[in-house]
Amino acid sequence: RGMNVFDDFEMIAQIGVNNAMLAAPKKSGFKTPQDVIAGIKKAHAEGKKLRWASTGRGSFTTLAMIAWLNKNGVYEMTQDIPFKGGTKARAAILGDNVDFAALGLNNAAGGYDEKFDVIATFSDRRDPAQPKFPTMGELKSPYVAMDTPLVVTVPKGTPKAIIAKLEEAIKKSTEDPEFKARAAKSGQAVIYRGSEEIKAFMAKQKKEWADTIKIVRERIAKAKK
């Protein structure tokens, strides 16, 4: 079997988060989540499917998009186009090869947000590193929060004294100005949660993502046939 973060590891601390975003080419005219949903329905009525890019089937950006499309009742009206990584998916938007996309928000850093439209993030709160972008919740569009925490882990069974020492050291690192500056330069948000807090958060996320993960697994299985 594959590795399971809950069964095979001890979570020490969260050091950051990868937020996913809904983005679209400038020429699409999509400015809000509602615009995208309306565009999908219009294309469907005309016998077409809008195409969306992701960073790969099974990725957190794919989960975020599928959950959002499913919540809005239009998932089966679209066609996903998986790419190997954010850079290639971003290139598909820049080249007008897809109608919209799900990407990690860090792909908007470095001025790229001026080359395509960042519509919203699939998160409960604005990204600390790029707070100018609204969330789906703010824009009143049904979604499942899909912010992916960056968590430092150790093998299951690591002594609690070692975990506590590492947790303290990691907390100090996330408070270091130089660390924060480097993270901000790459568009990476720094968020700290201690061991118990991140375990509770991950358990909550696991429960909320269950339906979406099931849909993704069924879709992948269907595609292999």
C-alpha cells in the first residue's frame, strides 16, 4: 500500500500553505466564479464542453476544481486537461489553450497575475503572501476549502521529546524575518500550526475532501478502461 500521513508519520508542525486558485485567460472575459459557471452552462447548451487545466489528475488543484464544479452542478459539463506541473498548466492559460484552470496560487507570483486573470482562491481565508486575491467564500460561490498545508513530519514512533524539540525549532524558523522574506519572494505563504493543531486540522480536511477524492478516483478508474 501507499504511505498514509495519519498512519505512518507523526506531524510536527505546519510551516506554510499552498492555496489553489481559479484562473482564466484574459480573453475569456471571466471575472467572477459566476461568470465561469455561466460560461460552462452556455457551452453545454450549445453541445460543447469548456476545457480546464490542472497540474495533474489527483493533484490538490484538481481536487479543488472538481469539488467546486461539483458543488455548482457543472462538473460533467466540462473537460479536464491534466498537465505535468504548474508551469505547463500556466503556459496553457497564457497560450489560450484552455478556457480556465486550477493552479497553485504561487503561479501568479512574479507578475504572472498581470498576464491572466486570477478569479478566486479555493480557501477559507485570503493567502497571507498574496492577500489581494479574493476567496470563493467572499464571492459567494459554493466550494470546498482546498488549502494544502506544508507539514514537517517524522516516522511514526519518534519519541515525543524529539517531536517537541523539533516543533519548537520549527516555530522559531517560521518567525525568522529572512525565512519569511524568501518565502514571500516566491509567493509562498508562511503559516505555523503546532503538532496537535495541525493534526486536528488535517483530520477535518480529510473528512471534507472525502467526497471529492471518491469522484477523482472513479474518474481515473474510468479513464484507464
